[in-house]
Amino acid sequence: MDYDLSGTGSTVPIVVRGTKALTGNLSLEFGGMFATPHQQFGGSSFLAPEVRLTYSWGKGRFRPFVSGGGGFAVVRSDVVDTRWRESLTAGGGARVRLGDRVYAVGEMRLRGLNNFAASTAEWLGGIGWELR
């Protein structure tokens, strides 16, 4: 995750999310990200739960998608008070079906905090398991 909060830099986030299909092409995603960015005043923790709508197209193994949503972010440190900020996200990527229930996903996600006074950008990749 590249960030521009109260200082800039990069850190490795941990992401957990779930997706519920609403139609064949539209789904609702819920989840969150946790990271520990180093800011001007020292170390901090960053938690961003959010909800997003995702539109995908394609019928084969390869399914590109775009998404957008919102939530909030909590930035906590020992030096500065805990800050709560609203967040808006947008992203795009693709899922590649590897088996009947297993898929690989790659995505680029942008997040604006506090009317884009601060921001994060993530390149995400992972393996998913589809529950039926």
C-alpha cells in the first residue's frame, strides 16, 4: 500500500473481504484492510472497513471488473489522537477461475480520505474460494 496520510511511504496491508453476487454481473463486497504505516510522528495503525459495488463482464475464466464504494478509516498513533475519516474507493482488476470454486484475483484500488486530503493506493493479489 502506498500512502499519503501524515507522511508518505509504503507498507504491506492485510485485507479480508467477502462478496455476495446480486446478479450475474453485479456483486456487493464487504471487508476491510489493516496496515501499519510509518508517519511523520512515528508508527501508526490504519483500519479501513468498507462496502463496494462491483460490476464484472465476460463469461469465460477471465472476468475483468470495476468497483466503487465507501466506508471509513481509523488512523491511530501514540502521539496524535485517533482520527476517524470517511473514505471513498474506486478500483479495477480481474478474476481468473482456476477451478470449480477457486479463483485468482488481481486489483488496483485507490482510496481517498477526508475529501481526498489523504489517500492510499494498493495493488492487491490473492486466491479466493467461492462458497455455494
